[in-house]
Amino acid sequence: MPVGCRQIHLVEFRKDTAYSMPLRSKLLGLALLVEGAAFILALVLAQQWGIALFPLTEHLLRDCLIGAAAAAIPFALFVFTLSEKAKTIPLLGSMRRMVRGEIKAIFASATLVDICLISLWAGLAEELLFRGVIQAKWGLLAASILFGTLHFVTPAYALLAMVIGFYIGLLHHFFQSLLIPIQLHCIYDFGALIYLKYFVHD
């Protein structure tokens, strides 16, 4: 899920206060702000270190197909994590409770358009930064560890994000295309949030 979810998780939303912004506005604004900062940071660091981020791909059709298909693996892992089978697994159990409770509540007021915008912006900004810049500069392992660290909500969540980051980084390394990580990330975030909002019930 977007890096902004970690910051949103740390903010206390009070819908019963007349002076507070609606939850949806806070969610969308903070997510776009955090991802916007990641996007700008990626562009600045790429310029500073002489890293070419564009064009994103030289094989548009191939990379679109790979990015879409590759999103199925992390999505399946997410679905399993929220299932009853994961309830008794120590690390996954705590992550399951947090996602089904707090993260689901955060996105309760988000519309389909909100989820689409957040997913697109997160996929573009985070992959330009982590795969396009950090992995190019410091390598796959460093990018994956930092990716997991900045997605820390619980230890299990950070570890899962690290593993997914490594998986995405491998695809980027093998195919030498930023479009694949961006598309995979967008589709995963969108699918995960839609599944959480509309198909996960207590």
C-alpha cells in the first residue's frame, strides 16, 4: 500500500469535531502530499546523481503485460494475509488485525476515484524513487530494505513490504524497465484497496 498509509496511520482522525476536515479529504490530501514529495525527491536525486528515469520503457506492450501479470503474486499474498488461515500465524495474525481494523477504517470513506488516484500516484512516485533512483544508486538489497522500512506499520507489514520490494526490484533488474514496477505497484495497490474496502467483512 502507499507510503502515505504509514503517515495516515499515525494521524488521529476525529469525524465528530466540527472544525476537523472530513476523513476523505485528509486521506486524499495527505496521501497525495507524501507521494508528491517522493516524486519530487526522485527527480531531484536522479538529476543530482545523473540517473536517467525516462523513457520508462522501450518495450511498451511486453512490459504492460508483464507488469499486469506480475501483480497477481503480491495480490494473492495480500488476500491470504487477510484470510482466516493467516489468523493463527504469529506475524501475519497481527498484520491481519491491523489491516482489517485500522487500515480498512482509514479507507472507509474513500471513493473509487480516490483509490484510483492514490494507487496511480503511489505507483509512479514510489517506483521512480525506490527502483529508479535508490536501486540504481545503492543496489537491490538497499532499495528493498528502505522500501520496507518506510512502509513500517507493524514489523510483519514492514517485512512483507521488504519482500515485495525485493520482488519488484528483481523484475526491474531483469527487464531494465521502470514501467513494469510502476504498473505492478499501481495494480497491486488498487486491487488490494478495492479488495479491502469492498470484499473484507468482519
